[in-house]
Amino acid sequence: MNTPWTDFLARAGATLENSTIRFDSPEAEVRAAASGTVVVPLVHLGLIRSAGDDSVGFLHNLLSNDVKKLGADGAQWSSFNTPKGRMLASLLMWNDAAGQMIAASADVQPMLLKKLSMYVLRSKVQLGDAGADTVLIGVSGGDTSAVLARAGIAAPVAPMTQAVAGEVRCIRLDERNLVLALSSTSAPEIFDKLVASGAHKAGTAAWQLAMIRAGLPLITAATQEEFVAQMLNFEVIGGVSFSKGCYPGQEIVARTQYLGKLKKRMYRIHVNTDTAPAAGADVFTPDFGEQSAGKLVNVVPAPDGGFEALVVMQTSSAAAGEAHLGSLQGPRLEFLDLPYSLPEK
């Protein structure tokens, strides 16, 4: 569906396909992301707005994080799970003037909106697709603060906080990565200002590389119901509250945390292969033989060739250091550092 925002992007040289965007080849765009500051239309994310007198309590009872503690100037990671604790969606949430905004992968957003709507019943909550009037733009790199300042955009200092100036809401994920939420009518002007201020316009692959290197996973349709939150390091990045009370899947998430039953974790890897691996692809290790030891979560071309990815796999297999893509005879995975430490078993 064409909108004024997508029409503007097309005139700016973008190619949009299947909720992804590119201005150049993915390989060129990840090189730009690795070496400079990029501005990316986040068309691969879908938006849901929750509003009404009961909205905070409604979301609090359904999601893995403590929505009641989400401040006006804050943002938080969260998840929506099956009753068995498996993640149906990974979420970025924040408050705005109208209520709560939820960003999830565009290919799971319709499912998420439908399932959340089933819980409304008599609650004073209005849920809707916010993508028609709100646009998300990502800014990533080592010079983000200077680029935003030159563009006249106020940026918060602390991670997972937000600042608002005029129609632009700026959410800082970490030191290098920020998300702008703004009206679709003002988005073209702001995008052009960011490019004029020194950001290189880039597509979905550039943002995916930034998120993989930040250790911030995105559940897509290919990986729904595959992982409990801790397998994706969600308690490490602040996406789970263990004191908030019940929500779908809470018992499994809590049992995993307190009874030491977590056998899988998310790692960052590089793999040399000419064929792009798919999210959900299996990895194999000598200790598990022909049985899958894990799955890829998110994958993107690497700046120097091959692919970088986030993978959830057996911790024992990761400790042994040998894993292969697709089969025991497949390309070997190289384990890379995450920007945070994983809890010891």
C-alpha cells in the first residue's frame, strides 16, 4: 500500500519490498552502517497504539514487563507470549500523549493486534494500527548525537529513555542506536534534515546489523513460538519483570529463571557462506549429532563478507565452541562478542 511516506521514499531512490527497504545493495548498506552513521526508515516494524482509561493495566496483565513502571520519559522492551511461555512477539514500548505505543516486526503485527484485541472484553481500551499516522526512523552509528543536534532534534542521554521536541519523539536504545517516532506528514522533512546533517540514508539491512551487534533480537513470523524470553537474553536487556505478577506464560518464564532450567542462550555469530541463511535455520553441533542444537534468530550480510546473525543454541554446545549451519558438514559458525555479559549458570 502506497502512502505519502512511501511515495517520498520511492522518490528518494528507495526500493520497498515485503516490509523491507533499500537504497543500495544490502552489502553496501551494512558497510555504511559499520563505518559511519546511517538513517533508516524502519518499515520492517509495525505499530500498535493502545489508549483508554484501562490501557496501562490491560497491557500490564498481558506482557512480560512492568508496564505500570513505564514512565512518561521511558521506553522498555517486552514480549507477548503463549501460555507455554513461548514468545509470539518481541516489543519496544513507550508512552506518548495518546497512550502506549508498541513496535513489533511488521509480519507479526496483524496477529499481535488481533490477539490483544481478544482480551479487551469490557476494558476501557482502544487498540489500533498506528502505522498510518506514525512513522519510525532509525539513526545508528558513532556520530548519532552530533547528527541529531545538527538536525535540531533533541536526543536523550540515558538508554531506554525518550525526549520530545515538537512532533519528534526520540528514543535512545543504547549509545549508538536511536528510534524517532513522528507523524507521517513531518517524516520526509526530518529524514532530509538527517541526511543533510551527515547521516547516510540506508535500508533495513543496515538497521538489522546494528541490532545484531547490539544483541537486540526481533521475533519475526519465522521464529514465533520458538523461544522463551531468557533464551533471547530478554531478562539481560530489561525485557522481563519477575515481580509484576501474572501474564500469559509467566509461570514458565519464572520457572526458567528460578529453577535453573535454561539450557539455551542467544549468541552473536559470523558464518562464511555464499547463500543467505534464513531466520529459523537450524544449527548443529558434535555433541547433539543430527539433532538441531539451535536456530538462527536474525541474519544480515556482514560488511566484510559472509553473514552476521543472532543464534539461540544450547549453552553447552556454545561453550564447546563448535557449531555448523544446516548440518554437521555445513559452514562453521564463528562466535562473536555481545555488548553485554550473560549470567553464569
